[in-house]
Amino acid sequence: MDRPMRRGDREMVRALVHAVLEHGTWGVLATVDDDGQPYGVPVNYVFDGEESILIHGAPEGHKLANLRGNPRASFTVVSRAETLPEEFTTAFESVIAFGRATELAGEEKRSALVRLAARLGPDDAAARGAYIDAGLERVAAIRFRIERLTGKRRQDGRVGPVTPDPDTRSMRERMLAGDPYIADDPELGEASSRSLDLMAAYNASSVRQGPLRRRLLEELLGSIGEGTEIRPPFFVDYGSNITIGARGFANFGLVALDVAAVVGAGAVVTRDLPANVVAVGNPARVVREI
């Protein structure tokens, strides 16, 4: 049964959920036996970036016996846990996946083990392949097909304004209007934390993780056109106020501080752009103010 998250304010956006799965190396697979006894076991894994988690283990044992009788399972990953003694709580990021797990055979099994070895083994494809072939019959490979994903986090506490203010606008509305505002307002603080999490995930991603990078940019920015490439590291304030057109390119170390600059389709940014302008071309040049 799907249940809504009790603390919806702590729910993570989907791109961050995927990033937690991408960067993790172990999680807890939970199954249940014929008598209804739950069984959770920590395992190494690799996420395929879309809908499946690949797991390996012994060809016989408690988890496989459970899955052969009932393929429904859950999989939990915790990527961050930090005790906050002053607040009597913990800062954390966690993901729970619900779905069905099945044992793989033949080429599907070997392909899964190749993915796992590439993530967890040495940087030597030939050595990994020889190791897999030598032990292929002594290991099982499992595909956990995700049907539902939830992610949850709790950030460090933030203190907002405590004195009454006659201006009824939110701090975000004041910021966007160009008026004085309090930067550590809870709403802006959460928006900043969200952008920092997305930036960290993007900057830690591999060039081989193109679909994940695209999803992270779509979550981070106001909009981004097709075919645009931004080489990490990439830094923004909030990101949601930044619009980038199609087929653009930004090299390593771009810093975009939500200054209302519009970068046109096909533009190549090679130097700093001032606030409130439209820039196009290769290299990008300012064509008008906005």
C-alpha cells in the first residue's frame, strides 16, 4: 500500500533521490519468508540510473530463499547521517525503494556482474572479466526492479527572523524584486540547501552519467535547452532563476549567481556575464539588457 510521507516537508526531489542511489555502494535489502518473518541484509549494489538496482551474493541463502517464495522487497540506502546533539535529532539523507527482486541467469547475469565489478572492482576491465568468468557459477545476481521510490532528508536547523515586519511579502519575493531581504530566511535557506545538494551531486557525477547529469540540471535550473553541456564543477546561488537555451556550452568552473542573465541557444560562455543581460553567440557576448 502506498502511504503519503508523514513529514512531507522533508521529502527529496526525484533527481536527488537518484543521486543518492548513484553515489551509494551499499544498502539494506529487506525480504520476508513464508511465515511472514522479515529479513534485512546489507549488500553492495549498483543503480542503473533508471529503474533497477543490481545486487550480487551467494547462490544460496536466506535472501534468495525468501525471494523465490515472494519477490516483493524493499531496498534502503542512507547516504548521510550526522548527529545534532543541540537539537536532539539527526541530519540525514535516505532513500527507500519498493519493488520486486528476481534472480538473473545467462547473459543477463553476467552483464549485471560486469556492472557491479566496474563499480566496485579494480580499474582493469580484463581483470574484472577474468574474475567474473572464473566465479560465475559461485555467485548469484539479482535485479531489483523499482516500482516506487521515496527519499527523505533533514537538514541542519536554521534560525529565521523573530521580530514583526510590516512588509507582508516573503523574503523570496523581496529578493526577486531587488529589495533588501534576510538571506537566512527558512524558505530561502531550504532553497539554498536544495541547490547545494543538487550542485554537490552534479559536481560529483561522472562523465559517463549523462542521464543523471541532465536530470540534476533540470531540477537545479529554471530551464535548460536540449543539447546544452555544462562541465562540472558548476556553482549557483539558487539556480531556479537561471535560464539556458539549447545547444549551449559552459566550460569547467562556471559560477552563475542567479543574476538574471539569459544565455541564448548555441552560446558558448567563456567569461563573466553581468547581471540583467541577454548573451548569445560563440563566444557568448552581450546583445542587450533586460
